[in-house]
Amino acid sequence: MPVEDMAYVLRNLPEYPDEHLLVGPKTFADAGIYKITEEIATVSTLDFFTPVVNNPYDYGQIAAANALSDVYAMGGKPLTAMNILCYPLKTLNKDILTEILKGGADKVNEAGAAIVGGHTLQDNEIKYGLSVTGIIHPKKIVTNAGARVGDVLVLTKPLGTGLIISAIKARKVLEEHISIVTKSMVLLNKAASEVMLEVNVNACTDITGFGLIGHAHEMAEASMVTLSFFAGHVPIFEGCERYVRMGLIPGVSKLSKKYLKDAIRIDPNVSEELVDVLFDAQTSGGLLISLPEEKVEVLCAKLKEKGVMTADVIGEVRTREDVSIIVTP
């Protein structure tokens, strides 16, 4: 659902104060956090979507990695997961369903968590994902509200999955682009999360459906700062600007760009194609981490040691200006 519509809906929902609710929906956080004891809180999240690749096993892995990512973004450890599934039993072979669920189960097992059940519906379209529960220490939560002036911004996966997924669905994708983007989407954010906790960063969010700019806007608003991005330093998958020129921009990316037009200032030297990539709706994207400059070298070195796809400094945190996001070349 587009960010504009979600913002409208949440504004009109009643609030039910609870002293144990440490993180709720107000800041568009990645997951909800509920305090159980002085040393234990639960992390809860849910995510599911239609197929993004043609291989059912890979689709299951991607959907699971995407759902688990919200727990990792807040520094949590996933413990259990429940399948959420819609499937057209009358028109598709059940063996395809087996492969989807196997992909999800293997990825949850890789995360060190356990599938404990789920819920299924017959539908005309496949939809799959997970409801995930994890744990975290109440005093070690990483949210999108902690970015501080002077911090630098690091991204752990390239952008462009939405564009390549659109190209797959339109049957206009180059085969080599499918393999590299699939490799990224099945990669858990577990290692990146463990490193950011070790380094003790200030803020984090994972980059998913609202794209880099959309999720960065949420971080800027929650932290009451302005985030400035160096567009030329942002890692993107090969072929993305080509797919932009072909008109294969996801609909939700267009809506996010329209919604945030007054909240962003873009240098005229940044190409429109690159701007569209920055707004691209991601599936199982990386973490956007905000941390003090003096810790960046250690963070990036450790990320590379752990095999994280990218460890690129892509921006900085500034004192609040008249916009939440600035994009420079």
C-alpha cells in the first residue's frame, strides 16, 4: 500500500496507551516491540507478497528473508515464524506450493528460527510470507528515530530490485540480472544486523517497499533531522537505469515519488533515471545504518568480513532543514 494511504489510515486510528509497548506504529518503525521483563522484549512483524521471481523455491526464500529483515533492522533475534499463504489450488500444481514453503522453511532455519505453523487460504493469486516473532534487550533496541546530526549513512545492499522484478514480469529482463538480484534478495540481513549491534550504531531501517527515499524520509521525520544522499555513491544493480528508460517503474515507486515531492530537494545535476532508482520499491533490501563518522571504518570493514553485499557510505545526517531529504550528485 502506498505510503500516502498508510499515513492517512494510521492518522485516523485510535491510540491505546500501553506502558509495555516500547515501539508502536507512530514512527513507521520496522517492527513492534513489547517489553516482557527488564531484560527481554518481543519483536513482532509480518510481511507477505505475490511472486517476484519465477522460481518457486527462490520466491519462498525471498519472502522469508524479507519478513525476517524487519527483526534484524531493529537489532533483534528471530525465534519463531508462521507461514501466511494464499494459493490457487484449482489452477496450480501442489508441487509448486511445496517448493515455495520449502524455500521459506530453509531460510527460516538459516536464520536460526523455527516455523511453528501458519494460516492458508485458497485465492486466485499466490501470496506468501511470514509473521515473525523475535527477542531483543529493551535497552539495546535500534530504531529509525536515533539518527544524529553529524552521522554518516551506510547501505548494505544495492538498489533496483523493484525495477528488475518489473522487467521479469514484463519478460524484458536480461537473464544475468535475474541471478544477481535473486542472490541479493535471498541474502539475510543477519550478518549486517550483528555487526551494527557490535559497533553500537545510532539508527537503522531496512529498505523495502517505500524505497530508499521513502524509508529515509521516515528516519528523518522520526529523528527530526535531514538526510543528505550522495547519489553517485549509492550502489545500484546493473541495468536499472535501462529499465527506467523502458518505463518499467513499479507503480508504488511512482506514488512514493509523488507523495514526497515537497519533502525532498534534488540537485538538478542528478539524472531523473537515477532519482527513479532511489525511489525504487525494494524487496528484501539492505539496511540503511546511521552512525558516528568515527565508527564507519570499523563498521564497513566488519561488514565486508561477514560477506555483506555492500558497505558504502552514501550520505550524511544534517540539522533539520525545510525538507527531510536532500539528494546531491
